[in-house]
Amino acid sequence: MTTIAADISQASYIGQPISRVDGVAKVTGTARYAGEYTAPGLLHGLVISSPVAKGRILSIQSEEARAVNGIIKIYSHENVKDLPWFDLSYKDMNLLPGSPFRPFYSNEIQFSQQPVALVIAESLELARYAATLVRIEYETAPFETDLENNLENAFTPKRGKTGYKKPKNRGNAKKQFTKADVKIEAEYMHGAEHHNPMELFSSTVVYGKDGSLTVYDKTQGVLNSQSYIARVFDIKHKKVRVLSPFVGGAFGSGLRPQYQLFMACLAALDLQLPVRVVLTRQQMFSFGHRPATWQKLKLAASNDGRLEAIEHTAISETSRFENYTENIVNWSGRLYSCDHVKLDYRLVPLDVNSPLDMRAPGAATGVLALECAMDELAYKLNIDPLVLRLKNYTEKDPESGKPFSSKNLMDCYKQGAEHFGWEKRIYSPRSMKQGKQLVGWGMSSGMWDAMMVPARAQAKITADGKLVVTSATSDIGTGTYTIMTQIAAETLGLPLEDVSFELGDSKFVFAPFEGGSATAASVGTAVLFACKKIREKLLSLAKKLEQSPLANVQDEEIVFVNGRICHQDDIECSLSIREVMDRTGTKYIQEKNSDLRAMFKQLGYARNTHSAIFVEVKIDEDLGLISVTRVVAAIAAGNILNPKTASSQIMGGVMWGISMALHEDSFMDHQYGRFINHDYAEYHIPVHADTPDIEVIFVQEKDTVVNPLGIKGVGEIGIIGTAAAVANAIYHATGKRIRDFPITPDKLL
Amino acid sequence: MKDIMNKEVDDRKEDAIVTEKQLLPVQLNVNGKQYILHLEPWTSLLDALREHLGLTGTKKGCDHGQCGACTILIDGKRINSCLTFAVMYQGVPITTIEGLAQGDKLHPLQQAFIKHDAFQCGYCTPGQICSAQGMLNEGHAYSRDDIHELMSGNLCRCAAYNNIVKAIEEVIETGQTPDAV
């Protein structure tokens, strides 16, 4: 008996800190990213970007560039014809209301750095050189890029993109606010931010003899890219294969097909040759970004700290051609118990490219303002900021009235505070000095959705006992390869090395793009069900074998361990999977998941992840230099499949929150309508030296509703609330409320 | 892709792209192997490795010396390969991420990176590892703070920084620092 128990625990992979299965490929440089595939005679494309924000192209002189030996062709609106005019042809799975940007469609310039021409050459160096010889004349038109100057032009969007939820009001916040004991009112502002994954956006397109395209694309969803290419270039889906086995970070920037994909396909189809187009770091500031957003929070409470009214207004930028929407204010109606909530979300169209989902879109923005306001309210009430949260804790979703499928935010507060040492905090600002350093402790709550979206997986076990599971999902550094391998191996009791999970190929079964922290739950459940079907088939084959030792064993007493099908209490009573396959003459068993029952059960529940973030800052009083020195992030995110990779996700998210609070700012020069700090030297993201000690705690949270494995997802929750906790710590250190983000030293002086 | 690892490479001789005068013969010694290339004089060392030798383990993240993804070792010293020209390194020993492991045996930094989950998307990883080896060769990293400071030229947008530092610390602490490469 002990032997079996030991074997079972050995074969238990879910919840174990397994090292990434793609680790060796990544540390040896053999993991290949989109711009690293090649083909004989590969041509290189370089994109020319508009220096003006609005207007039209008057002329393009490219004779000199075309005369360079080795220049193949130069594309622009002048010679690219027959592009579809219908908006639907350009829509992607994000489904923004409006008219998507169409490269080379006309001479109209809609935003600064809009791609206006493509130089195709035999080498990258030549393309780069020839691009400098192309002369483009523009006629400029008046433009507007300043959100704060245009708040009065805001409108309420009637509908939004995929995932948009119209904010819901309840009670009468306005009335309640006028008669409340204690109230605060504050405005918050942050500028645009750009995703800036390390990998440059790249597409390598190989033209096949039959007119088919093999496309290596930097994307969060191969099927999204495939469908876009098929519609824009009017090719059959089956003639376009998109692959993306490794993605060098994305954070939302790969949720829409970016224009290098269009460019590379355009040239490859026209020239019938292989083409690669790689954008420059500067050009990656030309596409979607986290929108600049102005917010106003009004909170009212009773003298004992119970929230009586919440009013949250957010006004975000969008482009002139699409309505990009986020769920910014919604969280203010869901995080705390409060009967009177008024939410207002509006958009201002500006002459910029459409914003784009960036890690925790909406929540990173809205929770920042809400949680700063909660801190302001705590100080107005003269109570501890954590106590204020506890007083307004809610066990059910205050917006829908539904119970949470699980919510262990309480343990996040408790364990987070304990590990951080919150009880030693001295309440008054500027009271925890260390020499010339002002020390500040701040905290925040966080909340994100635990989403399940339809996804499929296919599993195939062969006679040698090896299992291959496939799905058209993605691994953008999140650990998809590893956690799916763990789920599959555990379900069929196979050693990890006998299981491989493949992704990032449009020929695999359907999975949506990787976004919103939904992949682990959605694809993970699909993998579980596909493998369970194989398990059933194997068991049925095993029982039917002549003189099968398992013939009379109840299904509930069967375990799959170490490649064997066993009676749970008797290791002798077992058959190896290979033997079963061999003796029944089964070459392989292949199954897909089809069970979506889990999705219906969920409808009666609110499904969310929660967090409590505690931050210490130290600030040089004379120079205003801010260091985050310590962070404790306590996370309630259901069942954690792999604490090693999940901790990395949270640490990354926390650093993004610190970055939002202190570093990141795409600086728009309104004179030119252009982001002027468009490179890694000027656009600050944290470096090694900015990194504090970060402790990640996953509190216990059993959830039988979200999906059979209780997975909730961890990609976004780490960033949410972190920026507020930093800002609140800065207030505690200095006594200064900075409501304009990022909080740079000049704002403290 | 053709196998270019084990033989001399002369990609450009036949399909001359610019006039013959503009292509310079360049002999590169990469990971202990000799290659002869014909390159434009303005070809960066990074592009020579990635585009001409197919050694795509060295990454391009900015092409401006701002991110460190292209870090390689020249005679044991770490440099940004995007900021320098290939023609300047004739015959000088160059080590890239592809040259760190001994056959199937991973370099101690590579092993430690996997163990400590010192990466997520993996794109900055080759540069982080080469930079870490270069830092160890320099011999100035005595504390965790030193490592944080001395590795700050290598950006990681996934922000795996703390795990990178743990991995490097482990290599230092266990004394498995390999000889300078």
C-alpha cells in the first residue's frame, strides 16, 4: 500500500514547483522567436513611419531608393491596390467598435508614426539605407492629442469591445454623499503607457509554391492572425498557417494583429517570395497603448468608517476611428460593501492610434484611483487603512448580489499584514524616518476576473506510452507549456518526460488569444477533459483484456500512476499503458475535449481573484528619490498549478505596478502629437537596481465552481493595486498626496 | 536552414547584393569555430551573428544599446553586440549563448536560471546569462546589491530580476563559477 501512495504522490504534478519544460530551450538560445525563422532568399522589410500626427501624404518620391542595387520594391498607398474596403475584413477578435486602421489604404494620416511605406530589400542594411532615400511630402492638418484639455468633449460609449461591461449604478450616491459624515474627493491622472515587450514585433512569411503562406508571427493568438490575413488578403484559411511557438513577451500588445504582419504578408504575396518585417523599438510606440486616463473619486463614509457612497468617474482617450473601452470604474462597485454607487465612464477621441489592452486593462487604472482614494478616506477618518478595508469587506458581489465562487481576500489581508509586519506601522505620515530617509508603508486591495472562455485541446497517446497534447493557445512567458504538461501528466499518471504540450500553431484545435488571465483555466480544463477521455478509453481497453487483473475493479478504485493502470490499494493488480495498447493492437488513442458543462454552473456566481499588497518605500528627503524596498503580495487566485511559475507572474505584475507608480510614462509632445520618449533609454521601466524584495503569498482558496481544477489565473492580479500601495506608501513617508502618475522625484520637491 | 555551424560560411560570394567593393571579408571566431563572411562594413556584430551565422540566440531588443538583450562575450568581456561592427572583431574569441553549454551539459548559470525560474518569456535570457558571466569575470560582485547594480544594463520586461539575482548568487555561492569564457 505504501508503495502505491508514494508512487501517487510522485506522479502528482499539479501544485508542484516544476521548472519550466521550455527552460532548456530558453537558456541555450535555441527557442526561436518570430523574427528568427528564415528561408532561402529571405527578403527584409523596413517600415517608414509618418512624422506628422494628422494630414495627408501629398507625394512619395522613391526613385533614388529604388535605384539602389538590391532594393526589390517599395510599397505605399500609391501602388497597393485592391485592399478590401469593408471594416469587417480588418476586424480582429478584440472587436473594437469603429473602423480598424488599414495600412496603405489611402493617403490619410490618422496618427503620428503611422506606417506609410515599406521598403523591401535583399538585406536589412540595404532596406534601412534605402528608407532614408525615400522623400515623402505631407500636408498637415490641425490635431488634438491632449486628454486633459478635452475632457469636456467626452462621450459615453454605447457599446464596447470584447469583454466590455457597462458600469452599473445602484442606490442614490449623490444624495448620500451630501448628507454623509465624512467625505473625500480627489482627481487622479496618468498618461499613456506602452507594453514594450523585449522582443521586437516581427513576422516572417514564407510563400509556398501553391500560394500558401507559412507565417511566424509575434502574437498572443495564432488564430487571430490567421483569420485577419485570410480576410484582408482574401485567401482561404487553410492556405494560411500561423505559428508562434515562442513569444518574447506581449502583455496585451499581441492581442491585435500588428502592422508588420500585414506588411510581411503583403510583400510575400505580391513578390511570391519569403519576407520578414521587423519593427524598430521606436515603431513599437506607434501602436496601441494603455490609454491616458483622468479619474475622479468621491467617497463618503460614516464616522465609524462604513462606506456610504462611492462615485467614480473615468475619462479615457481613444482614437478617432475606434472606441477602445476598458472596465475601469466597474471595480469601484464590486470591491467593497456599499449601497450607493455611481459610476461614469467616458471617452475622448483624439488623433492617436487606438489604445490596446495592456496588463490588467481597466483594473490597473481604476483600482489605482479607488485604492488611493480609500487611503485618503482612511486618513480623513483617522483610522488605519487596512482597518478601513476590513470594515467594508463584502462576502457577496455587491453589484450582482451573487455569491463569489470563492473569495479569500480576508486571508490575503491577514497573512499579508502579518508577513509585512503591518502592526508595527506608525499611523502618522513622516513618522518612520531612518536617518535622512523617510520611510513609508502603504497598502492596497486588488481584484480581477476569474474568466473561462471556450477553448479546446487534443490529446494523443501512442503505443509507446507517449502523450502529445495540442491546442492553438500561446505561451507569452506565462508558463502555458509547463502547466499544461503538468495537468496532462497527472491526469494520465505519466512521467513528465513522456508528455509534451504543443501550442502556437493555427492547425491545432481552437483556443482564443492568451489574455485576461483566462488561459490556465480555459485551456487547462480542456486539457484535463481531453486526457480524461483517453483515460476512460484506456481503462475500458484494460478491463476487456483476457484475464485482466483489473476486470472486476471498480472505476473509482483505479489510479493511473507511472505509466500504469492500477488498483489504488494493490500495485500487483495493474497493467502498464503500453501493455494495454500493445495487447489490444491500439496504435494510438486521440481525443478532444467537448465538455463545457463547467461554464454553465458558473453563471450563478461572481468569479474573481483578489489580492492585498503591502509596500515599503524609502525616500531621500533632500532629493525626492524614491526606492521601493519591500513588497508583500498576498494573492487569492484559487488553485495554484505551479507555485514557481505563478510566483514569477505575480512578481512580474508587482514590478509593473511599481513601474506604473514611479517610472512609466509615454510622454506626448502636444506640439507634434507624438510620443517623444519612444525608446528604452527615455521610456523608463524598472531595471535590476529598482527591484525590491518581493514576497509572494498564495492563500488557500478552494473553488469548485470556476472549473474542475479550481484554476483562476494569475497574469493580471499582481499589478492591480500595487501602484496604489506605492502611492499610499509615499504619502505615509512624506505626507504628500501625489495624484499625477508616475510619481517622479520632481513632484515630491 | 542549412547547417552552418560546422563549416566555413560564405553566404554572399555568389549572390552579391551590393558591389563587390563594398563587401569585406571578415573572419569571425565564434564559440571556438572559425567563419569567413563577406559583410557590408556597417553590418553590426549582432546582425552578423543573427542574420549571417544563424546564431539567433543573441537577441535584438532595441538595436541601440539600451536593453542588453544582445550581450555577448568578447574575450570574456561583456558587450552590446548591436553597438559595434562585425569587421572590428576579426579573429577575436567571441562567445554567444550557444557556446556556453558543454554539449548536453548546461553551464552552471543556465542550470541555475532554470532552477530559479529566472525568466518568463525568455527573450532577454541569453543576454542576462552572458552578462552574468561577464560580470563574474569582472570579479566585482560581492553582494546581492552589487549584482542588482552591475546587472542593470540588462532589461527584463517580465521583471524576473529577483530570480535572476538568486540564480547568479547560487552560482557564486556554490563556487561553480566556471573559468572565464
